[in-house]
Amino acid sequence: MPTKPTISQIADLSGVSIATVSRFINHTAVVKGSTARKIMDAIQSLEYPLPENFITTNQKKDGKVILINIPSVSNPFYNDVIKGAQDAALRHGYYTLVNVQHLNTTTKSTFFNLLNNINLCGAIILNAVDQGYFNSLYHTLPFVQCCEYTENQDLVSYTSIDDVAAAKTMMEYILSTGHTKIAFLCGPDRYKYARQRKAGYIQTLEAAHIPLNKDWIIQLPELDFDMALSSTHQLMSQKEHPTAVFAVSDVLAAAAIRGCRLAGLSVPSDIIVTGFDNVNISQATSPPITTINQPKYQMGYMACELLIEKLNTPGAKPRQVLLNTELIIRESTQRQRT
């Protein structure tokens, strides 16, 4: 009976360490290009039995279905992003499948079972993923990131915006209205956009030599309307409260407006509120919300174009595309009277 080949033999044949082979097989870290190909050649030469759930990006996918994964259907931001990706896919003769799922350790098995059981050609990931999850995806199928992306990597294409710069644009506008007591309403730091927009908020205050009041940074554990409403109401009920609120999304800004009203404050006479995204709710509130427009449709369209570029040219260098944003001024802000 022939002896089963070992990881040590794969390492010897491919000229790499046993640890590198182990990382490649178990998806615990990204193994780049030429090294991954050497290991795969050795595995095939030795007929090493890979785990059933192992898929490598070197394997050609002949499907025409692109997976679009979003973390939630409750956030209206994703609607235009999905539409853009779908239009780009149809233009190139591809179909799309939208999956709604948080990508974390709890759901990892379920998600990778989905990837293994559908003949996908690639995926557009809108979720925030940690480095371990990124590594697993990288070894599983071609994918690009959209909106959220893994920072400090050049292995995968992505399209997004410069959140720091956009946040600075909003903060500079708020300061131009005469307000210096500015609260910041944001979600958890696991989201790239929350971290970067908070950085823009803090950097603008520092540049203007305005002391940072950490009690005015409302860091929610989840992007939740009711949590935002309650937290804003509590902050604005204090004797010393901000005169402006910068929320990281229009949904949170709408909640902040209600929270301010519950505290007896009028928007914009007593306090101004700004949002981010320019989704429909920003125009449906009373007053309509000053916001930052994200090119949502264009981001989805570009993400799909980047994925198809990768599928058609596997060796192409990944591209990182940051699209422009725009300040939209509405009635939730006004210049403070002196």
C-alpha cells in the first residue's frame, strides 16, 4: 500500500518551509503568487489529498454568477451599490446573486459552504472582514472589496472613498457655520469607514486648535437607529451639550434629529445635524439633512468591473480605486447668528 505523501515532502519539492505549506493548505495566512503555484504543483505531483473544502484561486471557475455579499438589508446605502454591480455584470454577460450575511467566525462555515456549493466565478464583498477571513477568501475564489476594504494590502482590488478626506470636508463646513462644540456619532471601530471618519473628525479639531471632548464621541456597538436616538437624547439633555452633531450615516443623523427634539432642541435653530451617504432618508426627514454624497452606484459598478478585469486577466496587478465625494448642504444646518 503506497505511503500517503506528507507536508514535509511538499515543502522539499516546492523549496519552501513546512510552515508555509501548512499556511497554504489551512488558509491561515496569504501565500503569494509564485510560492503558491510552486506548492500547488508539488501537491498535484505528489497527489497529496487536500481537504474537501479546499479551493484555490488557481482553479478556473467556469460559472457566470457573481456573488454580492452585504452585511444587512436594513441599511439603504447598499441598494444603489447593488444596482451598479448588477448593471455592470449584465453588460458583460454575468449574473448576480445577492447574499445577506455577516462575515465572522460564527458564520464562516455557512458562508464557505455556500461558496463551495455554487458555481461562482467570483465575489464582491461589501463586509468588513478581519485578516484571517481575508486570507481564507483570498485562497478560495477571486473577489474584490467594495466600500469596506482591508487596509494595508495590495493583493485584492477594491473601490471605496477617502473617508478621512470626506469627514474633514464635513467638519470644515460645520466649523464654517460658527459651531465649535461638535459631537461625533459613529458605529463600531471594526468598520473601516467608522475609524477613518472619526480620524477625520479628530484631525480637523486638532488643526483648528479645538480641544477634543471625548464625552462627545458617541461610539455605538451597532449601527442602530434606536441606540443612536437614545444616546443623542441623553447627551443633549445635559446642561453642557454640543451645538452640532456629525453622524457617520444619514440613518444615524435622522435618529439624532429625533433625539435632539426629545431633549427640547430645535434643528437647526438650537443645534445643527449632519449625516453621510446621501441616501433617500436624508431628504425625507424634517428638516432635510446636510450630508456627504457617496457615489454608491458608481462604486458598485466599478467593483464589478474590477472583478471582471481580474477574471479576464488573472495576472493583472490589483487596483485600488477611490471615488470622489460631494458635500450636499440642506436645511439641517445654517450659519449660526452672532
